Amino acid sequence: MKNTEKYIILTAIVIGVALLLFWFFFNPSKDLTISVPGMDNRADSTSEIDENVIIGENFVQLSQFSSELTGKWTRFRGADFDNVVKSDVKLISKFGDEGAKILWTVDLGEGHAAPVIYNGKVYILDYDEKEKADVLRCFALESGTELWQRSYNVHIKRNHGMSRTVPAISDSFIVTLGPKGHVMCSDPNTGNFLWGIDLVKEYQTELPFWYTGQCPLLDNDTAVFAPAGTSLLIGVDCATGQVVWETPNPDKWKMSHSSIMPMEFKGKKMYVYAAVGGICGISAEGNDKGQILWKSSEYAPSVVAPSPVVFDDGKIFLTAGYGAGSVLYQLAKSGENYSITVLQMFKPKDGVASEQQTPVVYNGYMYCILPKDAGSLRNELVCCKPDDCTNFLWSSGKEARFGLGPYIVADDKFFILDDDGTLTIAKVSSSEFIFLDKTKVIEGQDAWGPFAIADGKLLMRDSKKMVCVDIEVK
């Protein structure tokens, strides 16, 4: 063997041994960090500007307006908290050759906040990046003309959007909850400021990941919030701005993105809230109003965005993202005491789960778009019976996958918005997925804000604009 050949063989052996030793001792994960909720630029309250926010301080009248429309979408998930439109207005099943009929479009600050509709007017809590202000904006539903703005200055850093809540409105009051925990109550007819509460300063609320996502609840003339600080829940008299009851927070649960849902069980009205730490039922009437009736911490994800889904028989369904899966509870009552037990608890690949949107219950069946970690059925719309959330009756199939956007039931149809602004119409059925039509409405991204529908008009948004689509059959 020639010396050159020996040298080549020896070199190859040395390199091979070196590679083997490198493979054996190298730690490929030493420079990696665990991916957990909030790592992606979570708002750090300790680094935020310490400012004196004067809630409701600014007002601008832009136009005068009156309308004969009477349609209403009064809060997150609508009047009955179920995301089902109750109206006799016939809605389209097809978009036609020209696509969606867009009536108007307005630019918004980056976020996912959604509007309410009341008697021909549209209200949305926006964030104005130039003015650095939370802004309650009022528009005409038919034309998109802006009527007035009520605002207050507050510094907010971009963090996967900024605004992300839905107001609650009645004849006399509109209540908003801003990204940094500022509650504002105004007169929806005039825009006049009535009162405000800073939840962080008054209740030591710790803002959740990506700012506040909880939507206010109006129960008659009482505004209900979950500060989840020194008090777990509070009730505020809208006429005076006075806190009329408070719920203790002995377990020091924290505010989540989930919104408070009303429930009536065995003749008792209560509020159901899923905090970071657990789920609870709070008395909504009687001498014990505001007191904890029951609670459970068996299922306690670190991030909760969907709201609890309550059923007439005392079952409660709750789901969350980041692999947390879901749980189905059963509430019971013996004498004056309540108890809650877990019927099912499972991971996303094993049953109904959602990262962001709350499932819809309609005609005795529950419908949900599964998250990206749901295995082979990821991002598909599924149907199940509420008493068994692990057994799907059907899924929409690989050709009909969706994202984190909203879905709603109206006129026995699903209206489903994908992340990129594609709007799909499907027939509601408990036996199969019935696709009707779809079209691209917005050339945008992160179209996650909830829908609002009234008077045959659908309001939707992406991260930077809001669009009004005419979906009424003419």
C-alpha cells in the first residue's frame, strides 16, 4: 500500500472517531428554551410606563346620524351568549360571481377587538397607535360613517395586536375593557363619559399574556368583571359607577382571556368564570350575591382564551390551547351545597378542543374547529353531542380546514372566517359537513376577532381593518 493511500485511510479514521465523539457528547438542546405561553413578547407590566390614565378624558364628535334599523348584537357571543343569531332575516348561501358584497371598510389599530351593533350603530374599542389611546369608536352600520370617539391616553406596546375585547351595550350604557385593564362606561347615544375603573390600580390585577381579552358582561344595569386580583369578580352599578358587590379571591387566581358566562342551575342564577387557576361559580342573585358557590382547580391551564360553555343539565365544557385539551364537568346540588365533578378530561387529539374560539352549541349539538395540535383532524370543524366530547359525529375533512378565526350560526348556516380573511358558508347539520360556498373578503392576516351580525349585515375584521358585508337575501 502506498504512503498516500495509508495517509487517506488514517485521516478518514481520525475524522470518523472525531465525529463519533462529537455526536456522543454534543447537547443539541443546550441553546434552546422551552416554548411556553408568553415567551413571544409577553407584556411585562414591570417594564411598562407608570402613567396616570384619565379614563374617558377625550371626546370628538364627527357626524350626526339617525337610523330606523333595530337589529342588535349586544355583546361577546350575542344576547344569549351562544354565538347564534336569532333573526328572521334570510341570509345568503352563495356569494355569486362577484364575491362578497362589501358595504364599507375602515382602518383600525392592530388588534383583534370586535364590535357590537345597536339600532343601526356599530361600536368598537380600538387602539390608536399614533395618539397612543384606547378609543371607543361609533359608526353608522349602513354607511360606515364615523360618528364619534371617546378615548383616553395609555401606552401599549404591540404584542400580537393590542385591543382584543368586545363591548357590552344596552339602551343606556356601553361598557368597555381596555388592553391594560381600564373599564370605561359611556352613554351609547351621546358618547358622554359616565365612569371608569382601573383594575390594575384598584384591584392589583395581573394582566394576562398579550393583554386583556376578557369581554365585559352587562346584567341588566350591573356591569360584571373578573379583576382576579384582590377580588375575583366585581359587580358595578352602571348608573353610579359604584361597586355593589365583590367576590373574595382566597386562592389568588389570576385573570385569563376567558369571559364570564351566566348560568342557571336548579333555579339559581350564577356567573361561571374560568380563571388562571381554576373554574368557579359565583352567585348572581339573592343575599349571597357575589359569593363563591363552587370551584374546581383540577383543570387549570396557564392560558385560557375560550369561555366556558354551559348546558341546561348542569354540564360545563371548558377548553384551552397550548396542548391543554379540554374538560367536561358536571355540576350537582345537595341541599344548599354545590359540587362539581369531572366527567371527561382529554388532550386535543382525543376530543373537542380549541385554542382561541369558544365552541358553538346549536339544536342540541356542539360544533368546534380543532386546534393545530389535534392530530389528523387539525383545523377541521367537528360535531359532537354535549354529553360525549370525545366522539365526533363528523368532521369537515382535509379539504375544509380552518384556522383561529371566528365562526357563528345564523339562518341555519355556519359563517366561518379563516386566518387569511376567507369567508366560508356551510349548512348546519348534525349528520355531515355541508359546504355551500367561500370567498376571499380581506387581503389581510390574523382575522381572529369575533363576528357581529344584525340587520343582514356581517361585521368582520383582520388585524388592521374592519369590513361590513351584506349577507341578506334581497
